[in-house]
Amino acid sequence: MSDDQQLERIFGKLDDLSKGQADLDSKLGVIGERLGAHIEGSKDYRDKVDAHDRSIQRIKGAGWVISFLWGALLTALGIKYGVK
């Protein structure tokens, strides 16, 4: 194979690689844009999840208060009516 043929073959490979790199850069750009849009769109869901977690914590706190009051009521009734 002559030097010109080898150079032409090398140039052809480099040209193919540059086209592949351009396609890859294009695809990565699209992926980056979609990922950014997904992150922006998921803020509403994160806010809803946070609000849900806060309400669950409030319900748990109310449950502790109600169970304490229920226990105090049963203790008071047991003492008043002499249940042993």
C-alpha cells in the first residue's frame, strides 16, 4: 500500500470518527436538555412529597397525644371506680 493510500485510509477513518463524535455530541446535548427539563418538572412532585411527609409527622404526633390522653382517662376511671 502506498503512502497516499495509507494517508487516504487514515483520513477516511478520522473523518468517520469526527462524524461519530458530532453525532454523539448532538445526542448528549439532547439528553442534557431532557434531563434538565425532567429535573425542573419534578420540583412540583418533590414539594407534594414533602407536604405529605409533614402531614404524616403531624398525624403521628396527634396519635401520641391521643394515646396519652386515652391512657390518662382509663387510669382516672380505674382509680375512680376502683377497678383492680
